[in-house]
Amino acid sequence: MGILRSRKSLSSSQPSKSSALGTTTGVSVSSLSLLSGSFPLNYNDDGNVIQILSTVQVPFEMRSSTITVANEKPTMLQTCRVSSLSDVDDTAKEYEDEVENIDIASFAEHLNQQWQSDPQSMVQTASSRPLNLEDCKLVVQQMMADPKHLQRILIARKYDLQDSASLFFEQVRFRARWKPQEIKPKDIPNALPSGAWRLCGYTKEGCVVSNYKLQYWDPNAYGGANDGNKGKDSFDDGVDEYVRYVSFMLELMIHNMKPEPVPQKFCLIFDLKGFTPSLVFRKNVRAMIVKLIYVAQSQYPERLRKVMLVNSPLGFESAWRLIKPMLDEKTAAKVGFCAKLINLQEDMDISVLPIEYGGTHPEYLLPC
């Protein structure tokens, strides 16, 4: 029996492209003006374009600064809202059940053959900042020595040999450039002290939990923008600091995971307090949203247990309709709206939950 699925016929799917940023499917979204009602999701980095599956239109009610609540059928947010977080588990389990018998050794051999045949082409990028081949070689050795990591790649790409290999070398390029395991607090001097993201204990099943507070997120402060650094350099520096911030926090969660048999995954309490519809009209915010999704899905696949959205304000349903198409189906199934804070106690003991979410634990300290 074949251990890996062959690529599906192109007649039944959009062509897939591999870049230093991601393996993308579909056509890129044209960068039309927000005022015309189109949400530009393209983001060019390292000479490559992150592509979204389909054009995403800004809902009509978000095209002006004044948001009105229309008298219409229930919105996506309302219909997706769950009273029990176990609903998220049940939905996600349908995808977890897809796991097949995987011969990791055969996949590793295939990767080694590709690397040995032409290492330079495996790490080639369109960036003006070429990668160091020795750095790439070290990353390849580290990743090849981790069978669990190889397995996560295979699962993420549904055991398709070509797509899995493409994702592997995509991760090599990312890690050679950003060196996520070497990022220190001094490398994210504006993002980390903001208090937007911190660890907050473990779930009842032992998964590490982090808490992202949108009200403390100030994208304009990243990259030294508040120090008089303006223009394109400020934009690029800000997005780069955010990539380092996301990578730092994901590595921190992995470092704090309990040993198996506890699931090697993390949960996220995403607090939407402070959200305003105008956020999605800002270029740096859109770029950072794309980066957050890309890094979490492509660079750390099969690490997410669930996302619990809390304190969702009026108007967020429109933003959610823009964001959800950027998530792959499996990730979207792990996102749930927590209608009542008490529902968080299904997953976390009251002694672990922060006081502001109905628990008894004082606010957790910032990472350092």
C-alpha cells in the first residue's frame, strides 16, 4: 500500500505553488481600494505573494466608519457562537480522524534525496536577503532528526509527497532566516512589553494555554515607528518585529508543553475586547494578520488544539467574515466563540483561569 497520497488531478483543484513564504493554492486577490469594497489580502514579502483562496469582499456595513446593525438574518458570528467548547472538539475531531499509517523513514529518505541532489535550489528565494547555505544545512539536520515534526508536516499536507516536501523546505527557509529558537526579548522590544500576549497555565488535559489581549496590541508601535521611523522602512520593520513576536511566543509555548502522552498542542484565549472595525482598514494590521495566520499554520502545523474567542464586540462578525477564508478548514474548525466566560471552565480549572475570565488566578506575568 502506498504510504503517501499522490497529487490530485489539477482538473479538480487549483494549482499549488511553493514559495519561501508558503505553499499556496488558488489565485491572488487583487489589491483594490478598500473604498470600493474589496479587502486586499495580498502581502508581498521576500519577492513572493501570499495568495488567498478567493476574493474576499468587505461586507457592506463595514464600508463606512459608522457601523449600523442591520435587521437581517443571523450573522456568521451568531450562527457560529457555541455555548459549549466541546462543540469545537467534536468538529475538529472529524479532521483528526484522517490520520493514516505513515512511514516517516520513507519521507525522510525522499527529503534527503532532494537535499543532496540540489541543496541550493531547495533554499532559493526571491528575496534581496539571500540565505546562508550552512544555516539551511543545520536546520535540515535538526528537522530531519525529529520524526514527530516530520509527521506533523505529513498530516498538515494530507500525506501528499510533493506538498509535504514543499512545506518541509519552506520551513527550512523560514527557520534559516528568522531563527525562531534564538529570538530573545531584546529582539522584540516594542511587542513583548505591551502585554498583549502571555502564557496562562494549562488546560485540564494538560495543554499549554496562552492569552492574547487585543486591547493591548498596538501595531503602530512595532519596529520603532513611535521613534520617528516612518515610511516603507517603518512598515517593514514593524511587520518583521511582529513575525519575531509570533515566533517567540509559539516557541515559548512549545518549550512549556508537558511531556507526552499530554497532547503536544496549545490552546489560545483570544480576547477581542478593544476591537474596532477600523482596525481591518489599516495596512499594517492586515499584513500582520496574514503573517500571524501564515506562521501559525505553515510553520507550526498541527500544534493548535483550539482557539477560544471571548468578549467579541458588536461589529466583529464582519471582520470574522474577512478572516475566516484565510484559515484552512481544519484550523477554522478549532475556533469557537465563547458566549459566556463560565464556559472556559470546561477546559480550565477555576484556579488556573485568570480572575478577569471568572477564575481565581491573578494576572499572569509577562514572558521574559
